[in-house]
Amino acid sequence: MNGFKTVKIVAFVILMILFVWLTVNYYSWDLFLEGTTNLIRTPMLLLLMFLGYLSAFFLRALGWQMYLTKNINFRHYLYGLFYSLLINHLLPVKAGDLMRIGYLSSIKSEIGKPQIVESVIVMRMFDLIVLGAAAIGFGSFIGISLAQHDFYLFITTIFAGLLILYLSRKKVPFLDRLSKNLLSILLSARSVGILLIISLSWILEAAVVYGTLISFSESADVWESIWVNSITIAGQVFHFTPGGAGTYEATMSSALIAVGITPAVALQTAIISHLFKFVFSFLTGAFTVVRAPISFRELWLSLKQKKEVNQT
């Protein structure tokens, strides 16, 4: 685990250095203002971005419900995701998954916390599989030369992760339970359906990138937008700032430059699209706090008991 943390920190530092370099050399207030103003003056474009991003969360909530149980109302899965999004944009660490677990655990149902924890882990695995496949598949389709070679690295990483999970299962009882079910989970017909839903959700999220590029009068390509979004979200594994500020911009700018967008427009696109997601997270977060208030003290106590549950 320490080795992985070291890799994350090194990657984070590299991305932040890249972000600072891009900002010093290519940040333009005038260009930023132009893109933002064009979005505000084009409400239909803003609506497209909002509906695309919102629909992505509806689909992820549906996939989560399909995996866990239909006995919990759909809205609670959606609220859990909105709480997760809010926390990830407020804290310098990705604590959103803990929020998902805590919120759904607070709902009175017959579902135990170990099952909820398992569902969140598996859904994250589905996300990574879809993002990796999208980065490789769409990268190859649009002509990103490295994408084809990365296919083998992607497959190797998946199998290495599964192997590590299997080898370490005896040390952590929860992992032992998860590893026994993992293969059957991944090969089930239900998982195929969930993977398709998750895939569509990430495609819809690319509407944010697509719409922002249009605001700069760029001849935006849907497939390139999907690829850029996949690369950007995958890069958030290395974030240590609220919402991944800095790493998001560095990763997206690099991906946009790779598909032919000028560095200045690429950086402003990354900044504006990230700003859009921050605003979205605060709006949906505020809505969720009003509609489904939760005691953060009780949530904290619930999360403290998580280790005890996993060790039983």
C-alpha cells in the first residue's frame, strides 16, 4: 500500500508541475472570458451539458441499484452519488466512496454494511474497466498511436489487480469474501448489463467537454470528447486537492492537445469544464442535503464501525 501511495504522490507532483507550466505559458483571461461568456449566452448548450452530466449520474445510480438491490428506493442511490460528488469537491482526498457507504448504510433496510461496501468496490471496478476500455478503444478509433500499445498494459493491470486481491484475501476477511464472489460477479449476465449502463454514463458525461469546446467555436468531435473525458477521469486517481483541481486541468489539457486542440484553448476548456462540474456538484449537493439530510455525526460513527464490520 505504501508503494502505491508513493506512486500516487509522485504522479500528483508531476501533474501539478505540468499544470503550473501550462498556466504560466497558456492561461488567458480573455480566452477564458470568451468561452464562459459564449456558454452563458447559449443556454441550450449549457442545458445540453447539464442534462448529459445529470443523466450520467442517473445511469450510475441505476447500475448501482441493479447490482445491490431494488428494495432500496432508486432516489437513495442517486442521493448517495450526489453526496459522494459533493464531498469529493470539498475535501482534498477522495472520500466520496465512504460517503456513499455511510449514506446508504443509514437507510433502514435488510442490506448489511459489508454488502454495501462490496457494491461500492465493484462499481468502482466497473468504472475503471469502462474508462480503460474507452481510453483504448476510442483512442485507437481517433488515431492516438499509443492507445493500441496500451491495450496490453491495461489487460495486464486488471489481471495483476485481481491476482493481488486473491493473494491478500486471507489477510483481510472482507477481501476473502469479495474474492470468492468476484469472478461470478464479473461473468454474470447482470454485470454485462451494468457495464453497458456504466459505459453509456461515461459517454454522456463527455457532453461537458464537447459543449465547452463548442463554446470556443472548435469543431468538436464526439469521439474525441469521449476519449478526452475518459483519460481525464482516469487521471483523477492521483488527485490530492478538492475536486482534483490542478490534476484535472493538466490531464485534460494534455489529452486535448493530443487530439489537435491548441494549448491555450485546451487549458481554458479544461478550466471551464472543471468549473462547470464544481458548480454542478454544489448545486446537486445542496439539493441532496435539503431532500435527504443526514447527521454527519452519525455518519462518522457509522464509518468508524466499518473496520469492525469488515473484520467479522
